[in-house]
Amino acid sequence: MTLAAIIFGVTGLILAGGFVQDTYIQLGEAIIHSQTGHIQVFKKDFLSKGTRSPERFLIDAPEALVKQIKSNPAVDEVMARIFFTGLLNNGKRDLSIFGEGVEPDKEVQLGSFITIAAGRHLTDKDRDGILIGQGVAKTLGLNPGDRVTLVLSAAEGAMNTLDFEVIGVFQSFSKDFDARAVRIPLAAARELMFTQGANLLVASLHKTEDTDKALREISAELANSPYEVRSWKNLSDFYDKTVQLYERQFGVLQFIILLMVLLSVSNSVNMSVFERQGEFGTMQALGNRSRDIVRLIIMESATIGLAGALLGVLIGTLIALGISAIGISMPPPPNANVGYTAYIRIVPATLLSSACVGLFATILASILPALKVTRLEVVDALRQNV
């Protein structure tokens, strides 16, 4: 029963920890490949003040900066974006939107988590094409092939307008984003904004794991420039809050399993110590000291704990592989449009921590019963043999 409790606890921690790690990874990749990219470079104060007046925070002639960022070996591609706010008109009504001027072909490679609900992606050939969020399409009753008019405030307060053809309707992981977002080619956005600059440069990396290293290197290169460098983790408050929530929940789960194993093992060791009082009395009568008996009980429990931890890691890994081979169909997360398939990630740190929890709980549970043996009188213990 003790062994089963340890195995159950360790297995549960491995499965829960693997699910949480998969949530981190999938949410991070969704944010990276639908909105932020891995690293962004923009003018200082753009995040705090640029939302209302993006035209005031333009990077003039960004080509040289693109070349400098792309020279980093971790960087796969660098793309420019320009932001604007305005009104989208379908001929009958207006909708307030925020938009992005993008380099379509590069964005298609980055935006692997953007789903096209109708139509197709923008391409560099779509000079007057527009890609709209699913919420925008529903609000204005738009479909691919429809014509719309975009009106916005350009530099120095001037108004400008252009007609576009709806090329496609997209879904990202965020409902709020899809409800107001549109994308147009960068050339069209520059024409509307009367500029050749960009608000930010988005770097896509070969591997997400290289984000921190690339961030340090690019930040060092631009340390004395008027630019800020941020990673996707710094740019997504939703991701940060999700990680904090799951870490607290997983911490509570670890404590519950630790307590469960602790009580189960403590009960088993108490029963074992009671039944072996005569054996311990004989050992003391033969000259063994109390600390030798305490050490014996703790070592026996540690052996069971180690065996349970190893078996728990083995069984947990096999179950995780089996579940991951099938996948877990998940509904859309809060504030999201699209469901996803979850997996159980086998993470070495989770395996080690789960095994340590099982082993530590077993050793801790054996200490109190073992100390009780030291308070037994030898004569009273020997009577248990009669």
C-alpha cells in the first residue's frame, strides 16, 4: 500500500506537470506565431504612448536596422510592421479598427497559428488587399471579395483614405484581437501614413529556446541607440498571468500529493513499528543503540520511497507517452477562438522533482514513528515476543 501510494503520487505529479508545461509551450507558440514574433525592436516609449499616436514613433529608414538584427545567427527573419487606427467602412456603416501594415509573404511564414476562416492569406502581390479578423467580418457582414474603405489619420493630423478588397478572414488565439484587427500590405500602409518608416521590427528565430540569448545579444548591440528590445514574454501580459496561475495551482497540487503520501507512509510505518517492537527490543538487548534502530527504519522507508519514485517515474512516463500519442482535445481557452490538442510533455525537471517529492515524503513520514522506538523500554519491547 505504501509503494502504491508513492507510485500514484509521483505519476500524478508527472502527468499534471507535463500538462502544465505543454500549456506553457502551446500558449507561447500561439502568441509568437499569431501576434508578437520572438523579439520586437521599436522606439523607446512606443509601448506606453504609441497606441494613440503610432505615427510619432516611426523608425525612419529601417532597412539598416533590419540588416543589423538579421546578422544574429539565431534570427531567421526580420519583418517590419507599421500600426494605425482608423475607421473601416463597408458602404453602410463604420467600425473603429486598429490595423497593421505587414510584409505579407514573411508574415505567412511567422503566422503559423493564424487560421484562415475564409478566403486566403495576403501575399506581396495584393497591393490593395486587406485581411480582416473574424470579429470584424461578422460585425460588418464582410466576405472575401467585398470592397471596403479604410479611413485614418496620417502624419501631422492629415486624413487619408484607400479602397481595399477583402482577401481573407483570419482567426488568431484572441477574440479581442480578431474583433478589431485588420492587416494590409506594408506598402499600402506607408502610402496611407505618408511615410517610409515602420513602428517596429519583428524578429523570428530558428528556435524559441534561443529567445533569451538572442535578446541579450541584440539588446547589447542596441544599448546606446534610441530603441527598446523586448521578447514575446515581456510583450504578453496574458501569458505572464497564465504562468503565474498555473504555477500556483501546480504548487498546491504538489503539496496535496506530498501530504497524501506523507499520511499514507506514516500510517504504514507506524503499523510496522508497532508489530516489530519485539524485534527492536531484541536488537537493543543485543547491544544495538536506539539511533541504529532509527537509522534502520529510515533506511527501510527510504528504500521503499526510492523504489516507488523510480516506478512512478517509469509508469508516469509510459502513461504520458500513451496520452501524447492520442492527444487531448481541449476547448478554446478563455478569450480564445480556437480549441487545441494538448499533450503530456516529458520534462526532465518535472520527472526529477516528482521523484524527489515521493522520496522526501516517505523519509519524512518515517522519522516520527522511528523516534517513538527510542522511547520504548527494552523490557516492555521484549514482552511483545511472548
